[in-house]
Amino acid sequence: MAISLIDKQIMWNRLLAVVEEQAQVCQRTAFSTIVRESGDLAAGVFDAKGRMLAQAVTGTPGHINSMALAVGHVINAYPAHTMVEGDVFIHNDPWMGTGHLNDFSLTTPCFHNGKLIGFLACNSHLMDIGGLNDWSSSTDVFMEGLYLPILKIVSAGKVNDSLMAVIRANTRQPVETVGDVYSLINCNAVGCARLVDMMAEFDLSALDEVADHIIDTSEQAVLTKVRELPRGTWASEITLDGMSEPVTLKASLTIADDGIHIDYAGSAPMTKHNFNVPMCYTLAYTSYALGVSLFGAIPNNAGSLAPRFITAPEGCVLNAVKPAAVVSRHLMGLMLPDLVFNCLRQALPDRIPAEGAGVLWNMSALGPWNSPAEFGKNFMVGLVTTGGMGALPYRDGMSATGFPSGVRGGPVEIFESMSTVVVWRKELKPDSGGAGKFRGGLGQVIEMANTIPETFLAGNAFERIKFPARGANGGQDGTAGNVSLTSGESLNKKGRHPVPAGTRAVFHLPGGGGSGDPKTRAPALIKADLENGYITPEAARDTYNYTI
């Protein structure tokens, strides 16, 4: 008996609710602060063929859109007919849907009345999986931690204790790391239980008809949007700080009848440093850039992703091959939306934002709990911080916002409670957003120091220090970032740096670019910026020609 269109739509919405609950379970039970506090995760439901049907809103594009490929790799490694109820598969292969080793991906086949009906998948960031604790020094992936191929972590309901022991033995934080693995196992189990509930409620034995409806409807919706866009090809490039030398990324975007094609030919080759990007992560953030700017109302699934054709030459920094070092792949990957937007802005100048800070400034601290230091009594914590978003042609950019990652800035109170570090200052930085008819989002100033007479190490992996976010449509650039000590010493943009007792580390996060001529900004907006402390009186007078 065929399923009515209304019932198909109800089931589609139910699947969205299933994966959202799945993601919330992961976030609430996670041990890693970047997951628990900042939402660095993904959750999704797939049909029995491995096609993504729904993804949770909670999560990040880098996890979600790369996870879309992971289930297919699992099926290739363990054909569906060999799977049994209670199996769970785990891996962290950067080229199979994680992007780097710190992201664990788990896939759970879901059975109803003894029949495989689909898969629940999730992934999240783990704080430590061994390897170097300096995220700027690795030169191949094997230096970056424990490398798990696709393996069974649970077989027919029985946890693989040997594999758990291997994971536990290869991390500086065994309790947290193993706890995160169980969190991922559990969130898939909850998602599977809710999916089975839905199948029973609607008396379904398979998802095939619903899956085809979701995928076909979504693909056609994207193609309908594409047909409304101008035809043509546009190119752009962006230069990033890199490490020993700048890195240039290039893109060519074509809008055609069958979808949107993006080619990254001409981008820099792979680097000896660790910000090479596996292709799955390049696909993830390119797809997100297109989705958020052109197809925002269409749910993300295998159908809506299909008309997005993304290529990059093998061996370039955006299509790195094993065993390239990739732990900091976000330094390049998070800049791809700006590169795509720079192409789209030429075709659609009235709807595309100026460049933003892009890359998250993930701060890490490592040090002793006691003074003098005792072996084994150390802390390792991370704090997610964010710069400013670029202005839209009709609205100011958001300040201190994790765009395009979607990761929330972490509470400093949590960071402090897990270390001996105190954050003395965390505030928006006036004048850091690029001036314009619409102002770029502001960056932040963050200042931290130790509370015991021991040096701690502050970890840096930052961008937008040499090359700030560029303005658009006559808007000005945002301010560049900067890292220093209160002693006056300037710190490198990438690496771990000792912060001696009595000295504070100061981080100036970059602002987003402005959009439009600053002289055309509405006086009421300038007045509000002054009252809120977003700009200084000098900027109001000299940049905006505003009389106080």
C-alpha cells in the first residue's frame, strides 16, 4: 500500500526530530567541552543504502557534511548483509568522513523486526587522542594520534573491550576519551530507538518509499532554485597567513542547468605543515557555503547535496592525500565559504556577505595543577573563541560569532574550572569590524594568566593575522588579529608558547569586513554603535564623518 504524501511529509519531519534528539543526547552526555559546551558534533539518519535522509540542526557543517560520506565507507568495509542487530562501527580516518583524527565517527545499523531499515551516524571532537600536543608541529598524519580504521566497537551488543583498551591507552585523558566514545554509542542507540518507534507507529517495514520522496523532493527543490540564478562562471582567490609562507586558495564557480560546479584548480599544493584538507572536509564547507547562501530553506540530505559538484586537483592543499598532516585542516576549510562567497557576490551582489574572521580561534592551555609541578598532575583544556562575521549588503555582521563553523564560543567559567588559568578580560573590541554602510562584526579581546607560580603553555592555531577580512561593495576591511604577552613579546600565529608566571597572554581576534560606503551609514546606526561601544568617537568622526 502506497504511503500518502501527507504521511511522507509527517515522517520526514519525524526523522528531523529523531536526529535532533540524537544530537542533543550526544551534547548532554559528552565529556569533551568543545562538544558539551560548543556543540562540535553531528548526527544523522541514513537509509539502508547509506543515503543521508536527515541531519540535526545541532552541529557543525564540517562534521555534518563530511559525515554524509561516512556510512558509505562503513558499508563498503562491512557489507550490510553481514551486519547484525547490536553492531556499532567506529573510525576516525580523516579521508573517510572525519577530516582529522580527533573526530570519531560512529555508525549504528538499525533493525526493525529483524530487518535492516537504516543507519544512525554521529561524530564529535575528542580533546585528546594521543600524538603531539602541539597542533602546529606535525608533518604527517601518523604524528597526530591514534588512527582507527573502520572497526566494530560493539558486536551484537557486546562492547569490544580490547579496542576500548587500545583507545584508553593512547590518550592523555583516558576517562574523558572513553566517556566520549560511550556518549557517541548512546546517542546512536537513542536515535535508533526513536526511528523504530516511528516505523511501528506508521506500520512500516522499510524506509525506501519515504527515503526516495525525501531525496527526490530535495534535489528538485535545489534545481528549481538553481534555475532562478544567473548563468555564468565567476572566479576568486583568497590569501591566508599559512605558516612559513602565505597560502593562496583559488576557486571557479559555474552556475549551470544541472547545478552548481566549483573547482579549486590553481590552489596551493599540499604543505609540509598540518593544515592540509582531506577532500571530504572541502566538500563539507563548500556545500555549506552554497546551502546557506542559496538553498537555506531546503533540508540537508543526499538529495539536496547532489546538484553540488565540487572538485579539487589531487595533491593540492584542498585535496590532500594520505599521509598528509591534517589535524589543523579547519584553518583552510573554514575559509572556503568566503572563497565561494567571493565568487557568488559577482553574480548576486545584493545577498552575499563580505569576508569574515572565518577560522575559529581555538585556544588551548596545558600546565600543572600544582606548584611545584608533579608528574601526572596536569591539565589540558580548550576554549573556543570567535571573531566577527562579515557584513551583509543589508545588515551588520554578527560580532563574536562562529560563522561559518556554527560552533558556539565556550564559557570561560568552564575553561577556568578545568585548569589553573584565569581569564581576566573577554570583551568586544571597538572599531574591529570593518566600516561600511553596514558594519562588519566585531572581534574580541581576551586576556588570560596562570594563578600559580608555574608557566603554562598557550596553544595557537590562528588565521587573519597578516591578511584581514576584506570589505565588499566599498566597505572597509576588518581589523587583523594579534597575539602577544603583556611583557611586550609578540607571539607567532601558530604554535605553543610559554606564558611565564606574572605575565598575561593577550588575544586580539579579527573583525569582519564591512559592506557599502561608510559615508552612507545611517546616522541612527552610528549613534547606536557609539552608545554600545562598538566604535570610538574618533572612528565616528574620521571614518563615518559623523558629528557628535
